[in-house]
Amino acid sequence: MSNPDREPFSSTDTDSGRIRAPWERTFEKILTPFEEFIHRQTTGGMVLMVSAILALMLANSGLATTYQHLLHLPAHIGIGDWGIEKSLHHWVNDGLMALFFFVVGLELKREMLVGELANPRHAVLPIVAAIGGMLVPALIYAAFNAGGEGARGWAIPMATDIAFSIGVVALLAGRVPRTLITFLVALAIVDDLGAVVVIALFYTETLALGWLAGAALVLGTMLVLNLAGVRRTMPYFLLAVVLWYALLESGIHATLAGVLGAFTVPARPSYDPARFSQHTRALLARFDASHRPGASILTNDELRAVAQAMGNGAIQVQAPLQRLEHLWNLPVAFLVVPVFALFNAGIPLDFGALATTLTHPVTLGVTLGLVFGKFIGITGTVWLALKLGIGELPTGTRLSQIAGVSLLGGIGFTMSIFIAELGFAAHPDELLMAKTGVLLASLVAGFSGYLWLRLAARAAPPAGV
């Protein structure tokens, strides 16, 4: 019997029951490998690396002038007499990066509720590791720059790039325990939270208290929506945009709206999973009873209503936090962060002055802070915590593997460059040195961390060594 829902030239899979468009199989052969590539853990880091390399090439080629012109090209968003005009560079750093911080906030909230940070016994080690991994790099940087023009950059080596560090560990899939990756994610998230606090406290020049009060009012409204059981995501999104604008006008960096807004997103689903299962079974029974062989779903109102109810139920059994994290993960990984790298990693390299650049206090502070500071800070605090009986190593991991992870913590890229842009916005020479240090340190930390973990996997001594 022919299927009434089939359009002309379409076909039905006998195994899956799927109705296919005429060219669907051809496009699947192209799209399926691409989709698999997109969803690999390593891909986000690879795309980020390509963007950074492209930025470096543009900044050191005949297109350098065009590249700089693009960065400073003004863009206006407004309605009537109201509007905001910023350069594309500022729109990326102040606007687009708010989405990055939004995803960071969602990940942090999830980890605190049900992840590695939810269990105090498990959470204490990545927390103290992150604190050590922030303090020691900052101290190393300060040792080179205290009292000098580069002093404002003390927070640059505190950060860890989640995308790059996880991408490197993913290259070692099968050679490192999953719990080690979880530890790195938890550490990087706490690290990002520390960076957010530092940005709010130390990189805010002036405060407009009226706008700050307005931002607090918007944030309070979002919290009320959460407590009132509003689980539709659109109200939170619209209010987050208002929160972003209020923080922008207040003087606090507007990207913090991403983290603050994420914390208000409900983590409670509308449906209890057990009730959802019962409800769906009842809907399936109605679906079967309403289905008439040979009739199209386009003419069967009951069947269409039941299908829509099942779709709505499938959405409501997921927490809004879960839905938003799933929705924004790929756009942030494959659009926001690569565009940020493209607009910020373009460092003009003067090989004639390379020795001067590499020995500049800012470059030395950033490079040594990220590479050695992270290694000493993370490994040292974990070792000390274990000796004091505070926390425990993740299941199946060894201290030698934690040391490898601490090297990967030196990949500061995204957040480090972001803080450098804040600290040295009015000091282009120091900004150039800071970015050079971040790129150099990220390269050294990535390669050394990969080799360390690979060798540690081969050695595989008894746990705890």
C-alpha cells in the first residue's frame, strides 16, 4: 500500500519506516561524516587553532592593513534615536563573548548541582588545584612586572582554555581515564569562575550606580521567574539581553551578564521522568488508536495533536539549563570562540625584534606564569592537599597524570587573551607582548602536556605514584 504522506518521487525505508526526500540519501552521504566530525571532542580545539593561525597569517601578510581595518570597522545597532556603535572588535569581545560566558555559566551550574563539584569530597581537589593554578602564575607574573607598566596584566596567566585543553586530552582517548578528563573540566570551570570574579573586581574602571541598580533589578526579576517555575527559555534570553546592556552602561564588563544570566536558568524540568514515561505510554496508546492505515497525518487532527503532545513532553522532561547548554554548545565552539580568535590572535611578528619581545617583562611573566606557574600551582596544591588528607584523587588516576593535566592548564588562550585586552586596552605595546606570551605558552603547554600524559600512560605505575 502506498504511503499517503509521501510526496512525489519520495521513498520509504522498509527498515526504519522513514520517508525520504528524493535527494536525501545523497545529502546524507555528505552530511553524516561532517556531523560526526563536528561532534568529536577534538574538533572545537582544531577549529580554534585554525582561526588563530589564520589571524596570525593575516596580521603578517599583505592583507595586514585590510585585517586591521576590519577589526576597527564601526557597526551600529539601534532603533530610532537609541543605538550602540562599536567597532567589530568590540562587538566580538563585549557582545559575542557574552554567549561564551553564558555557556561557561551553564556548565558551572550543572557541575555544582550534579557534576564533579556537587560532591564536596570530589569537588575539593579541583577547587584547590584551580586556586593554586591561579595564585602561583599571578605571583610569577608579578615578580617580573610589579611596579612597572605591565602590572595591570597580573591576571592574564591565571586562566585556562577549556576548548584547547580538552581537545588535547581527547587526542589521548583510551590512554587516560575518563575521570582525569572530568577533573580537568572541573578545574577549568573553577578557573573560569575565578577569572570572571577577577574581571568584575579588578578590571572595572568606573561604575554608574544607576545602571548597576538596573542590572540588579533585571537579575532579581530573572531569579523570581526561576522561583515562580517559569521554564520557557525565551523570557530568560530577553532579560539576559537587557542585563547585558545594563552592565555595559554600568561600567562592569558586559560579558558577565552571560554568567549571571546562566545562574538564573532553571535546572528543574517540568516533568518527573517517571510521570513522563507514564504520560508518553498513554499518548502512544492514543496514537495507535487514532492511526488509520492509508490516511495521511495531514488530515488526521487527532494523530497530529498526539504527536505534538509527545514532542512537547520530550522538551518539558529536559531541564531548561540542559536544553540551553545543548543548544549553544556547538555555536559557541564553532562560531563564537573561533571568531574571537580571528579578531584577537592577529599579532604582527617582528622577527628583527624577536629577542626584545621574548625578554620583555610582560612576555616573560605571561609565558613563565602559564607554563611553570600552572604546573607548580596545580601539582603542588594537589600534592599538599593529599598529604593533608583533603580530598582524593579521581578514581583510576595518579599524581603523575595530574601533573600532565597541570601542564595543559597552561593553555590560557581564549580567557588569557580576553583579560589581556581588558588590562592593556590603552597600551598596545604591552598588549602585543601579552598576546605573544599567551600564544607561546599555549603552544609549549599543549605539546608538553600531551607528551607528558602519553609517557605517563605508557609507564602506568601503581595508583597513587
